[in-house]
Amino acid sequence: MVVTDEAIRSYLASHRGNGVVLALPVLYPREVLTALDLCGVEVWAHRTPPGCCTQGAGSMQPYLCPTVRGARVLLGQGFEGAIAAVIPHTCDSMQGLAAIGLDMGASAMPVVTFRHPRGGDRASAREFLQAELRAFIASIERIAGRKLTMDRLGDAIELHEGIDRAMRRVLRMRTCIALGDVELYRILRKREWMRASDFAFELRALEQMIDSAATPRKGIPLMVSGMVPEPSDFFEAVDAAGAYVAVDDYAAIGRRLPMHDTQEAEPIGRLIDRMMGAAPCPTRTSDPWSRVRYLVERARAARAPGAILHTVKFCEPELFDVPVLRRGLEEAGLKVLHIETEFEPQMSGQLVTRIEAFVEMLGGGDA
Amino acid sequence: MSLIRRLQYEAADRLAGPMLGRYGRLRALARRSRGKRRAGPPQLQSTRKLKELLTTHYLAGRYADGAVPVAWVTSGFPVEILRPFGFHVVYPENHAALCAVQRQGVQLAQVAEQWGVPRDTCAYARCDIGSTLAQMTPVGRIPRPDVLLACTNICQTVVYWYRTLASLLNVPLFVIDTPYQYGEPDAHAERFVARQIEEAIALCARISGVERDDGALGLVAREAKQASELWGECLAYAKRKPAPWSGFDQFIHIGPIVTLRGLPECTAYYRMLRDELSERARLGIAVVENEKHRLVWDNLPVWFELREMSQLLAREGFNIVVTTYTNGWAETAPMFDEHDPIGSAARVYSRVFINRGMGHRTALLRSLAKEWGCDGVLLHSNRSCKPYSVGQLDLASQLTRDGLRTLVLDGDHLDSRSYSKEQAEGRLSAFMESFA
Amino acid sequence: MSALRIGIDLGSTTTKAVVLDASGKIVATALERSEPRAGDQAQRMIAELVRKTGAEGAPVIATGYGRKLVPGASKVVTEITCHARGVFAQLGRAGLLIDMGGQDTKAILVDGTGRVADFAMNDKCAAGTGRFLEVILPRLQAPWDKLRGMYQSAPEAVQVSSTCTVFAESEVISLLANGQAVEGIVRGLHDALAERVVALAGRMLEMSKEVMLSGGVANNGAMVDALGARLGAPVTVVPEPSHVGAIGAALTPP
Ligand code: SF4
Ligand code: SF4
């Protein structure tokens, strides 16, 4: 596991700021939480108690994705005295979870929803997003019992922009950092639960490790695209097979970063730009061919000969893109492996075999 | 658009369809005189007209491309706005349901799976993508679209489905996003929807080369409102005890209100159906002999098992009299306002029950059970349809606490491979025994 | 130092081993049901083969599910790569290899040099594997060696619609209770399995002229027929179908 509950709990013991908020995948205005000095803890697989799938199965059908099934349990149990749960509209299942949390007594804490417009970037969508952001801010203010000033929001956005820039740089210079994927991701994924100022500090240390003179990493560079790198021994399997992650397109990590810096001055406008400008993602209904173009470009830049599409079981947004991504990437000369995980505590032998065979294949079959 | 094509289309629409319908009727008559008598009351007379309407629709479709603009739309799209522009409208969901009823759905879904669509996705989408890839359909031919129109009020899945179609067919896709309404409908979401409807109208005008006509839009809104109200009246006849028709009948007769909404033949059809049901009610004709228990159905039907399931229930005196699905088309459409066709459409289409929170869902089920005099609820947990199925287990426990008998039935609306008939029928039987 | 080489394939259901001579000819083979202590079993099987063939000191290449458990293996390679290499050694041409084992089924696109061009493997579910038949056939009391005859003599297939092994089992029970002929059900089951395999292979089918079949299930003539019928072209059964992986392992440069 990349981080255990224990790591988060001990961090929260001294760094909870003005309160803890649970945040569900994937895109929500984290900057607002930062501005109100709230510590947003994201709920991905590993945050949910063990056995959540069987427990969750009591109230959620087994054909729903494990993210939603697990989050359901945590929502009911509460976590570290969280004062609210932020549930963005990511997909039909996540929307259903929010609805259950709001109306069926399934949540131990108030639920705040956030609806990202679907159907692309257009004037009407931006206008809606603006109103939605204001409504979101108002709900959080009410729960936190504090007012948000635009100045503080502006500062928070600046902090996150700095983090995004640093993360982009770290991911781009990946081969010049003498860390294995397991350690690298242990740090990168702290963004999911640390307050932005603390994470910025960690990231700075990471940036200092970039050594452009270092001999590049050995092994076969891979591109990985998916929701979240779970189970985390995925990286061990990749490493053992003789490869490493050279391009990160995880929705939890690299895919969330805006592709360009925003020119907008006014904070709400900046937030809109940042959300609309994030890398293409099916949860926001981006066009799959724009994903192909984006991914091909990045794979070429990193000289990755192959891509692993790492989807979550039952995750429709990602699954529907698989055929187009596979075609598009293959047309561009990349080999593609599709694997599915269900947040099992460990990778199955079967999955490990597939990853090894894929790397053997990329290596030209000389294994 | 060529003139000859246009003539062919018109001929199919006006003449050949009705004739074919009549021919089908003759064949059915011949079959009946030969065949064995069916259990239960005779089929609704309107069923013939229904077949005729749908046959005409699909037949005309064969000649539509090249003659008139063609749009493929989702069931929850504000189709009214297309009518004044003369679009021929194709409903892939309706088509997939038809494939499922004829038990061809899985075969088509397999084409999509072989092409690469994973199995853990909505089977309507797989069936339709497969049908598009293989150019196979039980209706002969589906016209190629000029535009794809999807509305997120039923699910986000349709966007993924239609994007796949867009890339296969190389045609533009326009999405109307109806943000989910967790609590009370909110103004900024409905404003967003209204703006998108405006954008969609502009797009349709561009594609069809016909100018926007607000008067015509108003008339269509009126027509749609009327048809929906008639549909609501039809459904209400099932409140009678014993009910003159069942939820299973409703699943079949829902076709026109989904696909022909806003057209006069749709309104005329439901007037006819309403009159027939009123006559049945007057004569006290029951669809289930010895009706003992009445049930609500939640979620889409198990299309490929419609007949078997209704017979299984009817044998024990159980009748499904109302469903959240068929009620959906009567629930919000009365909000149509011919003087504000766009603003009212924004409300009608945003407030569809499946686009609303669980509080609304619970209240809806409670009131359907009460008004239709039901003592039990069947919740079809539909592996294909996540938006409709999430929360059903909570819903079931709530309704049980309210004193209703509930059963969550595992199934799929199209994919018979993920349906265990033995298990389902066993559970249904046990459920019915629990009423004793 | 002998010029012999040993390949061992530790599958989830059976463990296979071969000894090849310098020219790649098979000198000896072994096959056992896999035991819980895979490492010990592998060691014992290798020792027996060494004793029989005098292959002392020969390199041992391990593959299969338990490949990492073989003590003293000189190399460990996945069964995907080994199957491609093994089938190419046997048939000498490109093609799409379907390997149907007890717990998993693989589709491997082999290029003209014996390398993997693409591959797919079933997920956790047993639906498309030999396990599907292993669970259901006892219900029909259909002996393995009679399956082909039954498949061919069935006037038509009785459709088994569920793909889930558990669902299919109860479906078969009720088909029997409804008086359906065993032959028809046998045919329906194999057709259903063929359909799963085709779904797994997906687009790879279009990229290859020939479909080859290996794995334990290749010994089942009904499966060969069903797959051929579904593909509309005969399927080539690879010689020594159970040992393809082990042969490929033995041919891997240590
Ligand atoms: S289905 Fe996919 S997008 Fe939706 S919550 Fe699950 S993992 Fe996230
Ligand atoms: S069945 Fe459900 S998921 Fe599929 S298109 Fe309809 S509403 Fe969407």
C-alpha cells in the first residue's frame, strides 16, 4: 500500500487545520478547501476499511465499481471526524452514491455535491460551472462556519498552480530522479490527503532530486493510463518485469493537472480555466480521440513503446474508451495492454503474468 | 436531398407502412385461427395499430437518409425541437429493446465485444454499437444519421455510447447536459439546459436548412403535452381493481410516447388506447384472472423475458400494475408550455425522475404503490443500468419499513448471459409465496 | 555437460515438463496434476526426467503460474512468451494461438519469427476456460472421450445462455429437468465456450490467417469442432497440445 490509514491519521493528528473533509474522486475544486484551511482527504480504494467490498455489498450491488462500494462504507462510518464529504459528479454510480448519502441516511456527515458540466467546453457550460462553484463555496462555508474571501481563494489557487507546475516537471523529468516508482508515487500521492502547503514542501524536496546529468533509468519506459494505481504492488510488478512508468495518466495524479497556465485574473474564472483545462478524461466526457492525441504525444516524448490501460472493474467511463484508445494508440505504433483491478489487496498472479508478458513482448521477445 | 429519395420516404411513411401493418394483421388472424388459444383476455385491439405505427416508422426509416435529415437521439432528448425541421428520428434504445424482445440483442452485443467494448458496460450500448458495426438489424435497415443527439438526463453512459457511434459513423454529436438534481430543482441548472436547447435548435436549423419557427415549436410542445397526458390517463386505468391492463402491456405500448412524441399520430394513438382501456374498465375486463396482489415494478424490464415473467406472475394471481419506467413519460411532460416551449422543455427534461435524487425516487415509489393500490414492489437490479440500479437496496429497505413487500431481482434488460432464469424464477416464486 | 534442456510449465491445473535435445527434438515429457507445493513437485518431476534422460546439469527454464517457485531455475519466463515460442517451434509459421487451460485461456498472436505480436488473457472469471466444462460436464455424465461424438450427433444445439459458470450449471440442470437431450446440451455448452474464446481473441482474429489450439482442452474434439464452426474455418490442433508452454520454455536461451 502506498499510504496506510495510519500514515494519514498520524499526519492529521497534528495537521488537521480547521477541519477534515472527505473528498471523493475525481475532479472538485480542492483550492476552495485549501482556502478555508480544511484538510481534504481523498477516498480512493486504500482509504476504505478492509473487507469493504463484502460489507459494501450489503447495500450496494456487486456490479458497481469498488470505488463507490468502498466509499459507501466510509461515508457511513465517518473518518477522523470529517465535517463533510465532497462528492463530485464523476459518473452515474458516483452520482448515485451522493444521492444515497443525501437522502437515504447513508452518510455520517453532510454531503456536498459538485457537478462538472458534461458535453465539452462551451460558453453555456462555463456559465453553469461558475454558478456551481459559487453554490459549492456557499455550502462549504456554511459547514465550516467561515467566510471565504476572494483574496484567500486567489492565494490558494496560486499555491495549487505552483504544485501543478512542480508535479508536471517531476513527471516530465521522471527518468532523472533516482527513485523507484513505489517511492516516487508514495510521495506524489500525498497530494490526496495533505494540505497543499505541506505537500508543496514535499514536492520541493522531490524537485531537488532531479539530476539531469544522471544516467537515465534502465528498463522499458511505459505509459500508464487509468483511475488510480491500486493495488500499489502494481509498481512492483512493473519494476520486476523490467519496466517503469514514464508517462502518468492516472486520473488521481497526472491527468488532473491543467495542461496550460491560466491567464484569467479573477479567482472563480481561474478555477473554471483550471478545471476545463485539465488533461482529457472520460469522467468529464472528453472526446476519446482527443485523449488519443494527447497520449500519443506524451508517449512519443517519453519514447514509451507501450501503454497499459489500467481500469477499475465496472468503471464505465473508462471502459467505453478502451476500444478507441486501443485503436488510436496502436495506429501510432504503441503496443497496448488492458488490465482491470478491483482494489484487491494484492495483484493476482494472473495480472502479474500479463504485465511481465507485455514487457517481454516490448523487449522483442528475447526473454 | 434527392427528390426520388424523398418520394420513396413519403411513400413508405404514408402508404406502404399501413399496408404492411394490415398484412401483418392478416397473418396474425390466420395464425390465430390455426393456433391454440392464448390464456388471459384477448390482446388489446390497439396493439395492431401500435404495430402498424412502429412498422411504418421503421419502414420509412429505410428510405430516410438522403430524403430528410436524420437524427439518432436518446430516449430523454427533447425531441420536440426536431419536429419542425422535418427530421426522421431514430431511437437506438428503442431499437435495442426490440432486438432484446426478439432475442437478438446478445448476438449484436457480441459484435461490439469482439470489436473491443468490454462486457461490464450497458448492454443497450453494446447491442447498438454491434448493430452499427455489423449493419445488422431485425428491422431491415436503419438510416445513417446526420447528427447524434444525446441528453444526460437518463445517464452519462449515453454520452460514451454516442461518442463511440460518432467516431464509427463520423458524424457530429451534440450533448445536452441536464445536471443531476439532488434536491429541489435548481435554477442555474435549468438555465444551462435551456441554453443548450437553444444551441441544439440552431444546430438543427443548420443541418436541415430550415429556419427556426417558434410558433411551430409551440405547437409541437402542445402536441407532446397532450400525448403525455393521454399516456398518463392510460396508466391510470390500471388503478382499477382488477386492472384492465398490466405493466407488461405498458412496456409494449410505451413505444410511441418515446419515439413519436410531438407528432399527431402519437396523440391519436393514445386517444385510441385510452378509449379502449376505458371500455375494458367499463366491462370489468381484467388482464389477470383472479387478480390477488398488485405490484410496482422499478427499473427497465427484462425485455427478453417479458412474456415468461408475466405468465409466471399471472398464474398466481399477481399483477404488475405500474412501473417507474412507464410512468416516467407521464410524470413531467404535463409541464410543457406551448407559450414557453424552450423553458418548459428545460424543466420537463431536467426533472425526469431518473435525473433526480433518492428522496424523490422514494416518494415516487411510495405514491405509485399507494395510488395504484399495490402491496409489493419488484425492484429489478439491472446489471446493465447503473444509474437506475444504484440505491435500489436502500430503497428496498425503506419500502419494507413502510410495510410493502419488496424483492430485489437480479437481471439485465438485454444481456441474457448475465441473467439466471432458474434463480430469478425461484426467487419470484418464493416472493409470491410469502404473500400467503 | 549435456546438450539437453529442460522446460517446465507450472500451470494452475497441471504441471508439464519436457526435455529437448540440441536439435529441439522432444526426448521425454511428463504431466501431472498440480500439487499445492508446486516447488517441491517441480523439483521432483525434474529429478525424475533427469534420471530418465541423463540430463544432469541441463538448464531448467520455468514458466507458468508457479514459474517463480522452481528452485534452481536458470531462467523464468511467462507462459505467453513460451507458448508463442513453443508453437512456432512445432508449426513453424505465424498464427493466432488459443491456449485453453484449466483456469485460464490465452489468445496469442504469434508473428513470423515466433514472437508475441499481441495477446489477451481471460480475467479472473472461469467462464471461458476448461474449468467451465469441468464443472458442468459431470452434471451430464458425459465422458470426456465421448464428447466429440455427442457434439457431432446432436441434431441441434440447446442454447446455454448464461456465461457465468455457476449460472450455467443451474441452467443445465433445469434444461435436463425439462427433458432436453444431453447431446444438444453438450453442443450448446461447447458453442458457448467457443463464443467466449472469440470474444477474448477479438480483433486478433482479423490479423491472422490461421487459428491454432493448444492446452488441455485441445484434446477435446468437441471443442475443436465448436471453435472451427464458430470461426468458419478449421482449427489446427498443435501437436503435444499440453506441452507447448514447456517446449517454449526449454527453447528459451538460458
Ligand atoms: S465507475 Fe469509475 S469513474 Fe465512477 S466512481 Fe467508479 S472508478 Fe470512479
Ligand atoms: S439502460 Fe441505463 S445505462 Fe443504459 S442507456 Fe439506458 S439509462 Fe443509460
